[in-house]
Amino acid sequence: MPDPETPEPVGPTEWGEHPHGVGPWRDEYGSAPPDDPRLDPELLAAGDRRNVVDAYRYWRREAIVADIDARRHPFHVAIENFGHDANIGTVVRTANAFAAAAVHIVGRRRWNRRGAMVTDRYQHLEHHESTAELAAYAQRTGLRVVAVDNVPGAVPLETATLPRDCLLLFGQEGPGVTDSAKAAAALTVSIAQFGSTRSINAGVAAGIAMHAWIRQHADLGTAW
């Protein structure tokens, strides 16, 4: 039986390559490329089918990361991974879309990268063996831990004021945020629900919370 954490080979689109993208530079523009150290000679010659915004077409991976680093937002994201949570890839992909400072994975080091759609190449990732280790990191770096969980006493995310320098902490699918994570949190917020389900998908919840931070603190004029 294959390792459930190691995805089977899949088509290029599933790995994050754009089905269209752009072809070789000369085919697209009919001229020699500019003398720009950010550009990748192999991509210029073969075309760029990666899942990146048009502004980053033909750029080297390192150049893309450096450009995002220059304007990353100060919020961090953490997700507990004590039981091989399948939502981590989605969390990483969304964190990349919102230019989060870093994604912290707590617990098991290995996770299924398929859902990240290769965005983990451009997103800073950190690993912590335990929630206590994560909490120590947050204290050392001046980040306020904000747990996201629908529990009694939680502040509705829709009315909460999120700290600018914060670490949004999510529990794994099913059990939610652990007791040790709740104890480390300076604030716990909940997401309003109106249907029959007890909880929403952890990856979806992470996207909602990250966007709430974006609405409160980001300079929307810098978005693509």
C-alpha cells in the first residue's frame, strides 16, 4: 500500500502548473528578453507554465521569493498536525496567496503537499514539535497567538479586532484546537455558522480568518 503522505504521480495541472501559461519568450514577444537577473534562462527558452501570477512569468524562484519577502504581511499561520491533517496543503496555498510571513506546522513534520499546488516553494515554512514550542516562538518574536475555534467564550471573528502582529492558530480537522493551544492563545475567535454542521473544514476556516486579517490591516492597493 502506498504511503498516504506521499502523493502518487499526477498530471502537471494538479502539481500547480497552469494549463495555459506562456510559451518561450521569442514566441510570445518576438524579441530577445531584457537583461534582467530575475529572469530564468530555462523558462525563457522553454516557456513558463507555473501557477504564478503574470507579473512573475519567467522569473527565477529565488527572485519571486525575494520580491514577496519585501512586502510580506506580519501575520503568521499555524496548524496542528498531530494526526496527519489533510488540510495543511490548502492552508499553505492560501497563506501564500495572502503573503503571510510564515506557516508553522505543529506536530508531525510530514504532510501531504498535493493541496499546496507547489506554493510551498514560495512560502516560508517552520516546524515545531509541540504547541509549547510554538508558544515560546510567538513570545520570543512578539506575536500574539489567536486561536480560531468555535468554542464557548470565543469572540466572533466578524466583530473581533485582530492584532497586526499575530499568529493565527488552527486545530486539525475533527478535534479542533488542542487544550494546550487554547491556553497559549491571547484571544480565541469563532466563525459564524448558520447551518447544521458542527464545524467547517479547517482549510476553509484558515482562509476566512486570513482574509479577515487582510481586510483589517493590508494595503489593498498593493494587491495584484
